[in-house]
Amino acid sequence: MNPYKIEGPAIISFSGGRTSGFMLKQILDAHGGKLPDDVLVSFQNTGKEMPQTLDFIQECSERWDVPIVWLEYRVNETNKPTFAVVDHATASRCGEPFEAVIRKRKYLPNQVARFCTGETKVLTLQRYAKSIGMKDWDNVVGIRADEPRRIATMRTKDNYLVPLADDGVTKYEILDFWFRQPFNLELPTVNGTTPKGNCDLCYLKGAKTIMGIIREEPHLADWWSEMEKQIGATFRPDRPSYGKMKEMVQNQGDLFSKLPDDETIPCMCTD
């Protein structure tokens, strides 16, 4: 059977990276270029994605003529979590949905309590789906065959489909696909990964990766540093604050590149 032939009701999660973009195109092709009425595509914006990611999502939607529902986390007048439907023009670009989650919880997410993903993406999508009358649906996620740990996790969950893994697709096939397309995600790749993909300085990324991004775009550290100051804690107790990492990069130049790097922790936010 064709793993890209999706029977609804189903929701295709588009993170904004090359992997989920590739998956969406394969699913569209399997359905003759048009998704069934009970299969929708959604992107949940945290406000900390790079602008190139937002542009890429919009271009995929326009070039492939596929509607993509843009969602953001919100807190209503009674201080309960809800959602908003936005678009490329109105999407948050300064971390507003992510900050709203932190203010609601009054503490920072970390490696163990990754509530940022749960609230801004998983639960936000669920709230929207239920609001349009969906009760049970399959979640279609872009996990490749070369991500065994993530595959194993998804296999334990009900109603999750991983067509790329089922098809044996790896990151090299995806990079080759995009190399041959007339457009691409305008973010650099390093060994098949996209360091600036999704949340720009996500605390799950390796320390060396984060400091390398700060070296190129120092202003990106400011939002993360401000969140740490507001809460009076750090996103990770095993590394310096974002403000300190920015200071280290600016004062010590490339010395940080000699430090051992810790592994980026997989998350549904990352491609």
C-alpha cells in the first residue's frame, strides 16, 4: 500500500521544515494534487520561527495550491488556553504565543517538562480540531526512517501515522528532492540538518549550535534572555543563561567552537 495515501479524518502537521514539506508533497501527489475533504494541513506558530520558515510554508501553500491552517496559542479573557487562526501576514514574529504559555505556567519549559511543544502545538491543534467538529483523527507527522528513536516513540501512540518512516525515506533523499525544486527553505543545512529550523534558539538544540547561531545573529538571544529574566531561572540548568552565552560569543569570538557539543534533543518541533 502507498503510505502517502491518507484516509481521513486526518491532520497533516507541517512544522515548516524540509522534511514535513517533502511529506506534504508526497501526500498531495498520492491524491492527484488535491487532499480529501477530511484531510487538512496545519502549522502551529510559536512566534520564534525564523522568517524564512514562515515564507517557506506560505510558498508551499501557494505553489502546490493546498490550504494550510495557521494556528497560534492564546489565553482568553478567563485566563484559559485557546487558539487563534492567523495567516502569513498576521502570524506572530516576536515570540508572543510562546511567551503567553510561559506567563500562563509561570515557569520555563525544560528538557523534562517540554510544555512549550504540548501547549503551542499539540494542544493548540487539538483545540482547533475539536472546534470544527472533529472527534477522532489520525495525526500525520514527518518522521524519517533515519530517526529510530522518534519512530519508536510514535509507534507507541494511537492515531499517529509516519509515512516517511514507512517509506524508508532519509534526510539525504529529502535534500536531493529540494535540490531539484524551483524553490527551497532559505535556511542553511549542516550535515543534513537545519540548525535554524523552527524555534530559532530552542533549548533542546546543542549548546554549540545555539552559540553558533548567536554569533551570526546576536539579537536572537534577547527574547530567550528576557524570558529567563522574567521567570528568574534558566531554560537549562546544565548550561549558561542565554544572556551569558551571548556575552561569551561576543567577548570570546570563536573560542566557544572548541567546546564539546551536546546532542540536539529530538522534538516534534524539529525537522
